[in-house]
Amino acid sequence: MCGIMGYTGVEPAVPIIYSGLKKLEYRGYDSSGIGIVESGKVELFKTEGGPDNLKSRLPFKSSSAVGLGHTRWATHGAANEINAHPHTSPQKLFMIVHNGIIENCSELKLRYHLDSELKSETDTEVIACLLEREYSGDVKEAITRVMPQLTGSYALGIICIDFPDTLFCAKKSSPLFVCTDERGAYLASDIAAFPGDTGKIYRLGDGEIGIIKKDSFKVFDIDGCRIRKTEIRLRDTEEYEDKGGYEHYMLKEIYEQPSAVEKTLDSIMSDGKIKLGCLRMNRERIKSLTRIELIGCGSAYHAGLAGAYALQKLLKIPARAYIASEYKSMGSVADENTLAIIISQSGETADTLAAMKEVKSRNAKIVSVVNNRYSTIAQESDSVIITRAGREISVATTKAFSAQLAVLYCIAVRLAYSAGRIDRERYRALCAELLSLPEKSRQTLEKNEAIEKIAQILKDAEYTCFIGRAADYCTAMEGALKLKEVSYSHCEAYAAGELKHGTISLIENGTPVIAVCADSSALSKTVSNIKECKSRGAKIICITDSDYDGDADDIVIKIPDTEDLFSVSAAVIPLQLIAYHTAKKKGCGIDKPKNLAKSVTVE
Ligand code: F6R
């Protein structure tokens, strides 16, 4: 959350920092700013809104070759110009940008009587004040004195006016990277922000302090001892993509799903079989597993629900999905016979990372399913499976979710086969089903025109209800999340059988009920629930791979027949499209919904 971009070098800093911020705005876009050093003084340019809003205020002609930029997702203080970063210390000795959250900020303000010195409501400005208090000529020393006083998470970019060509940085539990090339050195919270592809890239570790000059990069630990860093060897670096003719990234990414799933399956399967050597679990170890925990947030949690369903059905041991932010509070029961599957597109989600640390401390075997191989979660897992969704720019995830499903299904089928819970014939049949998923997604996308019409109904609805049973319940949950986040429509997903236990009272004349009927094991019962809604006036929209046709006034979207265990894969696509078209009809900012950010690095 929040994007940091810094530069020190031989070229004008503003265009370089601005272009980095544009690539980082997925991390937050409610306010933004750039600070440069001009004639020995700090100059700040800040605004409400993301880098696009900032552009017209920036001094693109300035020759300053050093600066820091930031695009923000507000934690402390409203999303306005005053709270936008960079922040300065009272005497303007320090300029700082910060990603993360300082949990003891109020305590620090009280302890050092800072209230009268602060101009903003941010926790970041508190850090700037502390740096100035602790500074007596040596910035590294000041940072090492301030760091132990901070509770929470932070990635910091710092400029001290006494060393105007130097960037300082430090981090704890928030990603930070440095890149050096012939034009100078860059600091960013994601390698995607670095220009070109010739630079050497380094990852800063927790508790480390970096000193970055145009031609050198040195790293120290908290005791001031020098640490030698090794360059990250980049594989699969992706270009920052454009919309490729689509009106929004979300739509482009929805259409990229067949290829994302295909590439993901290609990386795991060969000759029609699943190769998961990277799990490093032999037959005996797999048989020793007594439970599987799948941990993630938001859509990644929903992928976990779908994965848990397939795992438990195939492996016949308890498999349960957990919302990462709830994991620790409910008291983990994981042990060395637990397989914990950590699911995260960004690999940086703070809640997921915290849950992973908890489950790790209980000696469970950790496998992460991430889309970013350079992420913290990928680095800290026993085994990593990379989803091949490519860079996902729309804040609402679609293709990364589909790629996560593909990986989880592969894990379920492979473990079940290795543990002897399914025979060779079933294994082969399931592998063939997996390989057919990209084509089924393609065929589902062909229904776009029919699906678009549904948005006309949803755009004016006060409330929409999603229902489904078994795997269809996972699909319904993901569909409702998509509709809420991009179209700001009130809706909820229910296990279809739960309606009669209370929520059916919400159904009124014309209430849209989106029923997912793609898991045949639950079809007849869900159809009964559809009838119950219909008799209370609901407008039925049914997504099904069965021959259920509904009544003449129902809308039925037929999708390709898919193995029940994997049915979320195709069935979720119409729901993504419904969310997209509804948001478009309502004029919402689809790729950057309000109040959200793509990478959520605070707990
Ligand atoms: C919803 C969405 C979020 C993320 C969640 C976890 O469209 O994108 O719910 O799924 O914030 O993010 P990652 O997967 O990066 O851990």
C-alpha cells in the first residue's frame, strides 16, 4: 500500500519519479506528491488524487537530479494535499516518504510533545520529527536510533538536506527495492517502477538501512555493520502493459483469463500430468498430512474456499480456508502435519504475511501461491508456486484469481493421487479436465453480449442477492465481492440453503437474485431455492452448465459443462463481466475503485 519512488543521478529527477509513480499508483491513489532538492532547499509538489492529478503541478523543466515521490492510500489522516507525502521535519532538514503504518504514532506524539510541530495528521510526519531530533550530523545513526522506537510496518525513503545527492532508506515488513544503472540509482516499493531493464536490482531486508548515491549503494544493519547485498536475478520481467485496445484494464484482464490459466497449467503440467516437485513432499509426507489450511484475503480467500472444497473432496482430510486477518485471533491449531497454502496475488498482503508467520511458527509445511515471485511471501515460504497471470493492473483481481484456482486444483488432484485417494484413471480424467479449463473460459467469454444486458437490471437495483451451494457458493462469494468493489452496489452472497434461515426476508418484487448452478451435485436443491425466491418476486438470473432452463422470464446464461470440482473457473467469468458492465453503466472508476488499493500492506 502506497508507492515510493526515489531517484538520485545525472538526469532531471521529476520525469523519472513521475513515470515511476504512474506504475505504482495501483498501490494507492488518493493523494500523491513529489519532493526535489533545488538550490539546496526542499521543494514539495503535492495534491489530492493520484499521479494524473499531480502532473500539472510538477516542475518538469527542473534540473534537480534528486527527489522522492509517493502515491498514497490513506491510513492516518484524510486523503488531501496536506497529508500527501513527502513530509518534512520542522526545520526542513529531512524530507521523507513512507509506506506502511506506525502503530504507536499517538504514543510517540505524546512522548515527544509533537502536536504543535506537526502540520499533517500523518504518522509519517512523526518519523520526520524523530529523525530531526536524533540527528547530529550522521543520518544513518539517526535512522538507527529512530527505527527501534517505531512499532508497525514501514518502508522509508529519506533525504537529508545536508547530503542533497543521497537517498537514505530503511524498512520493516514493507517491500523496498533499489536499482542502479548508468543514469543513477532508484528506490521503489516495486521493481515495476524502475525504468529500462539494464539496471542491477537489490531487495532491502527487514531492519536494513540503505545509503544510495548516484554511483553506489551501501547497506547496513541496525548495529551499523555493513551487509553485502546480492543482485536479484530477474526472470519473467514484464513490461508495464497498456490497455491493448480495451476500455479498461479490468476488461482486458477478464479476457486474458484463458491465457493466464493456460500458462499457469503449462508451468505445472506436462504430458498431461501434474508436476509439483517444487512442493518437496514425498508420498509418505503427503500421507502424513492431517489437515490443510488455505489462507488469504478477499478474492484470494475465495480462491482458498474453492481450493478447500476440491482438496477435502479429493484428499478426504479436513481442508479449510481462513481469512488471513482472522487467522491468529481464532487460535491456530496447525502443527507439523498441516499443509498451509498461502494465497496472494501481490505476495505482499500484510494480513496474509502475518498469518503465514503464525502458521510457520507452528511448524506447518508452507506452500505459497503468488503472482509476484519477488514478493515477501514468495521469499519466506518453504515452497512457492508462481501463478502465470502476468502483471495485473486493475485493482479488482480477475485473471490472478483464475490462475490461483488452477494451481489449487492441481495441488488437490496431485496430492490426492500421490496419497492413493484417487486411482490412475480418475487422476488422468481430472488432469484432462484441468487442461480443458482455458478453452471453457474462452467459450464463456463469448457470452459477453448476453451478460452485458444483465447490467441494465443491476445498475438500478437497491440490492442484489447471489446464491449457490457447494463450489457454487465460492463462485457466488467472489461474484458479490466483484460487484461491490467495482460498481459500489449493495449485494451479498449466501449459501443457497441459508436463505430460508433469515435473509429471504430481503427479497422483494424485482430483487435480482443471481443463482450459480454449475456444481451439479447441488443443482436440484439450488433450483428449489430459486423457486422460493421467485415466488417472492425475485428476478432470477441463473449461471449454469446444466440443462436447467428456468422459466420464460428468467435470464439463464449457459456456460460450458465443467467438472464440479473445478466449476468456479468458468462460472466466475459471467459474474466478473456482470460486475464490470454494471460499474460501467453506473459510471464508476472501474480500474481504481474508490478507497481501495491493489497491494494492501497494512494489517
Ligand atoms: C478483490 C481483490 C482483493 C485481493 C486481496 C488480497 O478483487 O483484489 O480482495 O484479492 O486484497 O490481495 P493479494 O492476493 O494480493 O494478497
